[in-house]
Amino acid sequence: MAINKAMLSLLKAISYVDIDVKKNYKVNRLATKVLHPSIKLLYQMWDHKVVAKDGYEIPVRIFLPKQSRANDVILYFHGGGWVTGDIESYSQTCSTLADTTGRRVVSVDYRLAPEYPFPYAPEDCYLVTRELFLNKGLLHTENSDIILMGDSAGGNLAAVVSLMAADRGEFLVQKQVLIYPSTYHDHTLNAKFPSIRENGTDYLLTSKRICDYMELYIQNPQDLQNPYFAPLLRENLSGQPKTLVITAEFDPLRDEGEAYGKKLRAFGNEVEIHRIPDSLHGFFTLPLKFTAVEDCYQKINDFLDGAIHEK
């Protein structure tokens, strides 16, 4: 169903009241927890911890599908601009992901900025990924059955962990699913991608809000040029996993996500890119009854089941 004029007017009105993320990120975190309460008692799941180099214990939550279709494991990195979100607020999304794909899902509670700025988040995600790849007895799975996945900032982290894995040579990622990922370093209204100008003021996730998140995430301006922060800046993308990129039509991040998929393809990687029509940034966390979510899951299942097409 297309977005009608009344809905567009409402979205513009809501987007106009743009909360100062840098001053109110703790309030945003609390609101996220209230809007997405824990559902721990309702699903088959259990918790685990991976110890980081500094001794910090990174929480992970493992979700079992109601009916298993494959031995694959989806390693999921949540969204939230690297500043908000956690395994509690994403439990509903991850349980739906497990049930809809018929695969186990491991959700990673990486450390958040600004208390833990870049590169804490990608390093935490890399360590959990490394644990899963190198400790095969943990979930009794083969490396070829591990898929990296994330939405928004989590899509960024999935792409970055794949780059880190290629650089460090400890394991090889073979599949990744990037849902409206952040891949670039400039999200001002003067940025080179048209979707920032077209969708950066009226569709909830604004250009200003993205810039605020990024300012909270970085430690210094040099971080903006780091491919582990903005993977589209990576000069050589050869040897990357089979990739599914999903973007949203009215998302300021739309063009940079698609550009990353095209650049991956240009370096010889197998890539499928899909733009979900009439959708906004963040739609993946909505209930399955929404057409965009259903369409997205169909594309994810086709990809995981091996039905990848050049698009």
C-alpha cells in the first residue's frame, strides 16, 4: 500500500520535531526499552557471554525457531545508531527472524556510544563472530552455515565485521544480509547521495539525527575516514561474502546502501540488491502483517535458501 497524502503530512509533522539526540540519547534508550519490552519468557532462548580483551563480558542471546528448516545460524547485530538498542529491545525482532527463517538467531549486545565510542562496537561484534566461527561446539554448526545480518547501524557492523575478517584472516564469512545499512560518512543535506536530500527531513530518520548519532559514535574526525566506520570508503572489496542488500524507498540511507552493494558486485562478489517500495527506515522491526516486512522476509528466505538473483 502506497503512503497516502495524510500519512505523508503526519510524517513531516513528526519529523519536524527533531529531538536533539546528543543531549537526549539516554531518554531515547529508555523510550526504546518501554516501546520494546522484554519477551524473554515467551520464546525459546538462552543467554551467553563472550569475554572481550579488556575483560568485559559481551551478552548474547540465542533464539530457537519453533520449527527448524536448516542448521544455519544468523548472527544478528541490532540497529539504533550505535547509541540505542539492545538484545532486550530486539528480542521480538530476533524471535520473529528465527521463526520466519526457521534458523537459530544469535543477537549481540555490543557496547554503545558515547560511553563506548568507535571502534568498541565493531570490535565487540568481531569477537562474538570469532567465537562462533572458531568454537564449533558452541552451536554445533559449520562455518559455512553462519550468516551475518543487521539493520541500520547493525547492517554497518555486519559489513564491517566481514571486512575485519578478510583483513585478519582468522575466519571467512560466506554470507551477509545488510538491511538499510549505513555505509558512508557524510549524511548532511549536502551529501552526494540524493536519498539524503530527498528523504532526510520528512521521514522520521532525518539527516540531522543521523549526524547526531555519528558525532556520538566517533572519537575524533579521523574516524570518519576509516572503512571500519564507513565501509563504502574501502578501496578494495574483493573477497567479500555473498551479500543481500535491502533498502527502503523513503530512507535517507537508501542510496549509500545500494552503492555499497554495487561496489561489492564490481569487485566480483555475488550480490543481490532489493529496494522495498513505500517503506521507511526501521520497517524491519514492525510486525509481519505489514507488506514491507513480509516482502523483506521473502527476499531473505530466498537468499538463505540459495535462490540468489543478479538484481
